[in-house]
Amino acid sequence: MSSENHSCQSNYLTFKGKYAGVWGWLFSTDHKRIGILYLYSILSFFIAGAFLGLLMKLELIAPGSTIMRAQTYNGFFTLHGITMIFLIVIPGIPAVFGNFFLPLLIGARDVAFPRLNLLSWWIYILGALVALSSQFLGSDPPDTGWTFYAPYSFRTGTNMLPAVLGAFILGFSSILTGLNFIVTIHRLRAPGMTWLRMPLFPWSLYGTAWIQLLATPIIGITLLMVVAERTLKIGFFDPTLGGDPVLYQHLFWIYSHPAVYIMILPAMGIISELLPAFARKPIFGYKAIVVSTLLIAFIGYFVWGHHMFTAGMSGTAQFAFSFLTFLVAIPSAVKVFNWLATLYKGSIHIQTPFLWAASFLFVFMIGGMSGLVLGALATNVHLHDTAFVVAHFHFIVFGGVGYAFMAGIHYWFPKMFGRMYDSGWANTGWGLFFSGFLTLYFPMFILGMKGMPRRYFDYLPEFHGLNVISSLGAMLMLFGLAIVLINLMRAARRGAAAPDNPWGALTLEWTVPSPPPVANFIDIPTIVTHPYDYSILQPKDLSK
Amino acid sequence: MTPTESHRDDVGAKIGMWLFIFTELLLFGGLFIVYAVYRYKNPVAFHFAAEELNRGMGILNTILLLISSATVAMSLTAVQLNERGKSLILISITLMLGVLFLVNKYIEWGDKWGHGIYPGSEKLLELGHGEVLFFGLYFAMTGLHALHIVIGLLILTIALFRVKRNRITSSDYVLLENGGLYWHMVDIVWIFLFPLFYLIV
Amino acid sequence: MNSNHSLPRIRYSTYLWVLAVLLALTLISVLITYMDLGRFTILGALSIATGKSFLVLWHYMHLKHENRFYLAMIALVLLVFVAVLVFTFLDYGLK
């Protein structure tokens, strides 16, 4: 017990364990340190991926070859996609905020399998290194796009193997994280925390973890089949060996569409945590949000075919997948209405995390609505493989996950680092980012409707004007992003000390010191209320 | 060491193993989907290709795995009854049967190789598309299954040593239980592979 | 919640009986392939395989004695897999 008391006193940042210095981080099984490891790794990859995106936008600022050759552009959008999807948005929120805050939110000392958790991070780094080695080893960098579509992925002379294997290894990391979270949520909730007293971010992680567990193996085996096809010449998807390339698309999207929900559900969870705290109101329709989370996770499994409407599927399949796509929009819309109703007549505190959350609602709605345009069969045939699709999924994936990530980091930063950031700069950065984001992606909807295809380094002269606007938007957005990140990095080292509960929020993570002690809680709390019971706040609390 | 590492939760460990088993089943599930689609598209070729496989070998391996599943399950009862010697024997029999399975698999694959049937071989490519797909799936699915046998053998070997050193006892046996669960999962996969490749002709 | 469970002791003979049934089912599934069942061949073989795996799950993997939660999880996984297969065949079966 004495060692436990000792570790309760020192916080997780300054704690001296078995290893000193950087090894104390790389071999720490503390979920909070692992969360920070993921944060730094993911942010580094994100900066690289965003830079690639900027280079692509610079190429598209004028027709013809502007700053790169066609093949370079192919390599860039492939690497941009692999980095952003497999290294950032799929692990993103669960790995960073899930690791750091899941145990804190449910009143546990750590996740169920701390060593497995550390192993997941190491596997993640290994997968990332293998995937990125495709850029430097062997022949040209991969040029298939992040989807590795057959048969091109085993015919192209470029360096596909490391990229495919890297994605396979990253899948392991994702599976193990999901497994860990499910067991944690089942076994380690604080006494009194019934399922319906659990905060919504853990709920969203629970739904996500099940998708990670049940969908990731399918992509794992599919990627292995591509590897076997490329190295051993086993016929799976190669039409010259009798294989069916469309079956590859099926298998790929059986994972990769649910993967969209691996990305967006935790983002929705963060928003559900944040809005009650900044509206000083209980969340509206807690149970409806829980049910819609589980419904999205389940139905989201059976909509994969909407990526293949032009691939020659049977009419029945097209109809069924289109119908289910519309069906999955319903629980998503339920959530949006619940969030809006939470804000209605709330005592709204407009602070940086709230700004990100509110802009999330805006961009997520545009992304979701444009998704229905693509989910409808007739319009899909017109818009498939155009810039419209690119705009749509950037609104959802970047607008959804990115904004929620930013909302989360600005919300939890004081708890994670024990310091406050400068909210003036944070708000300025948000304003520039938000304006830049809309300027960047909105024109792409119009370009797509006019017929500009995606994945080309060149375009017809009539698309020039809107592309210039879009490229300028990219610069503005990245300028805003730089301000946001520099502001946070400065605050992590030199910010003013943060109080334990700077936002007056009610969930458990705000009851422990900032930064949290190693064992999280001195005594595990007993839960007697609903997580968002803001009616217990006194008027003086509300005036803060 | 953080204070949390000493926490023991057998139920949590068992749920974790089950979840892992689900991912393994779905890993094979992807291949079963491919099998189903290609069988549907090439019924005749799959019919004739399946006749090429050695049915006796398939039956023998099925029996070996079923017996090994029973012995590993019984070894848990032995541990619960504190019959350590019996438990060690039962786990050893399981390991032996697993190794025999691999030996048979090796002979079977070697035989196919000897007849010039292996991925990318000229003889296979001459046979036609359906056969190429069938044997591709055969090598991939039985190969992946054999890999899982190896993993199962490793887990059970660890369990064997732990039983020997009294680290798995009648009050703490979740490692053996989980190892057994994993072994049964490998058995279940084979229960489906066997008819799909050897019986349906 | 008691975190360290104990599984009820299952008699050796139970496992051996289950083994006998499993071996018998294997024999049956081999025998029926010698009968000409036409398009029911696949159905027959897969039904027997399903029965055998149920026995393994129920007895060897102790679902009989476990919390119903495990059964619910397996049902979910099975449902997801079968549904994925059905949706795939909405394409291939009706093309």
C-alpha cells in the first residue's frame, strides 16, 4: 500500500518509475503516458500528411504540370491517403483521448490490459515505419491510392508490398486497442456506474471497439491475399487467373466503410461530452444517443456497397445498399438533433473547445447531407470519382474527426498537461482554420458537379478559377493550423498552471488534479448520479 | 510498476480471449467469403479439383484434432482436481496430436508439390481458372490454419510448463483455460475447412 | 463482481461422450458424400459442421456453464458474418 500512496502523490508526468527519462515513456504501461505517446506520433504524421495535401493543392493551382510530374502526384495522393487514414484518423481519437480518458471517465486506475496497451503502441509505430518505408526502399513509391484496388495493386511496378503490409500491421494495433477497451468497459467501471450512467465518450468508444474488432480482420486477410497474389502468384483477384477484382472491392469496403464509423463515432462521443459542459445543461436524449451509437455501429456494417455503385453490382444489391445508406443517416441525424436540443436554452459559454464543437456541427451536417447525395443511385453515377466525393469525405473525415480532435484537445489540454493555453491565439487559429477549411473544400463540391475528376494532377481550363480559390483556402487553413499547434506546444511547456476543473464540467476526469496522479484516483469513486446532471450546479457555478 | 499491474481479473482475461477468437474467426471469415463466391462462380471446376485432394488424409487430420480438443478440455478438469500428473500427460498428448496434424499437412502439401501443383506452377495454370482459384484457396486456407495450429501449440507449451512449475493451479488456471479456448477455435475452423475442401465434390 | 471465477468441474466422461458424438458426426458426414444428394450435398455437409462446432462451443468451450453474455457475443458475431455473406450474394447471386 505504501508504494501506492507514494504514486498517488506524484502526477503521471513527473512520476519516476522503473525506467528513467525517455525510456520511462517508451516502456510505460500507464494509459496516460501511452495516450501522450500516441498524441505526439499522430500529430507528427498529421503535419507530414497535411503538408502533402498542401503540395497537391499547389499543383492544382493552375492547369498542367505546375510543381510536379503526374507520377509524383499519384505517389503523393497515395501517401496522403495512407497516412491520413491508417495512421491518423482510424487510430486518432480512440488511441489518444480514449487511452488517456477512458479509465478516468469510468473511474478506473488503468485499462484492463496495460501491457497489451503498450504493445499496441509499439505495433502502431512498427506498422507506420513499414508503411512509410515504401517511400524510400526499392522502386517508385506506391501509386494506387490508399484503396490498393486490384488488379492494379499487384500489377504496378511500384513499391506496394511495404504499404500493404504496413496497413496489415496497423490493423493489429487497432484490434488490440479495441479489445482492451471492450474488456475495460465491461470490467472496470467504478462501483455504481451502471451502463446508463456511463458518459457518452466511453459509450462511443465501446461501439467503435466492436467495429474495430469485427471489421479489421477482414481487411487484414484481404491485404494478405494481395500480398500472396503479388509474391506467390496465388490467384485471388487477378482476372487472368480467374479471380474477380470486384470481389476485392467488396472485401476492402466491408472493412473500410465501417472504418468510417471507427473514425466518426469517437468524434461524436467527444462532441456529446463537450456540449453539455459548455451549455451547462444535461445532454438532451442520453438514451437516444446511446442507441443511435450502437445502431450506427451495426447498420454501418452493411452499407459498404455504396462505394461500388459504378463497379457493376447487381441491381438488387445497388438498391439494398442505397436503402441502407439512407437508413444509417437516421441515427446520425438523431444525434445532431440531440446536440442542438442540448444547446437550446442552455447557458452557453463560448470558449475555444465550444467553438470547435459548434463548427463540427456545421461541417458535419454539410458532410452528412452530401453523403446522401452520393448514396442516391442516380446522382452517384454522375458524381462518382469526381471532386465532389473528395469534398464530401473531407467534410466528414477531416471536418468530423479533425474538428472533434481539436475540440477534444482544447477541452482536455488543461487536464493532460496541467497548463492552460492562450485562448486569444487559440480562437484566432480556429477562425482562420475554419474559414480556410470552407474555402478549400466547398469549391470542390461545385467542381465535382461540373465534372472535374479526382486523382488527376491536371484539369481542363474551365475549372481554373474555383481551383485557385480552393488552393488559397488550403494555405489559409494550414496557417490557422500552425497558429493552433504552436499555441498548444508553447502552452505545454510555459502555460499558466491549470485548475482541476477549468470548465466547470461534471464528469469524473475533472474531479482529479491536473495533471492526474499516476493511479488516477486516490479512492475509486462511487457513482450515484447521471454523468451530465448539471441541475445540481448552483447559480454561482453557472456564472463562471 | 504502477499499482494497477498487479490487478488480477480472470473473467476479464477470458473475455479478452473470446474477443480475440472472434477476430481470428473473422480473419478466416474473409477467406470463407472468397471461397463461397468462387465456388458459386465455378461449381464444376471446384467439384473436380476437390477430387484431387487426399480424403483419407483429411479424415485422419479431423480425427486427430477432435481428439486433441477433448484432451485439452480434460486437462483443465485434471488441474481443477489437482491431478497435476494427469494434466501434464493430457496436455502432452494434445501437443503431440497437433504436431502429427502438421506432419500430415506437410506430407499432403509435399505430395501436391510433387505433382507440380503449387501456387504459380505451370501445371496448375494449365488446369484452368476454377482450379487455380480452388488450389489458391486450399493452400491459403490450410496454410493459415496450420499457422494457427503452431500458435496454439506455443500457447499450450507455455501452459504445460506453468502446470509443471505449479503456476497453473486449481485456484488459478485461466491461462490453460484460454489456451484451450484458442485450441478449440482452431478445431472449429478445421471442422468447416474439412467438408469444404475434402467432402463436397 | 467477483473477479476470479471458478468454472464448475466437468467430468472426464462428459468430454469423452462429446468426443464420441463428434467422431460419429464426422463419420456420417463422410458417408453421406457417397450418396447422391445433388444440390443438398453442400447443405448437408455444412449442417453437420455447424452441429459439430456447436458441440465444441457448448461443451469444450464451456458455454453451457458460462454467463449468457458470451452466447450473446457469439450470436452477434455470427449474425454479422452471415449478414455480410448474404449482402455479398445480393450482388453475386443476382447478377
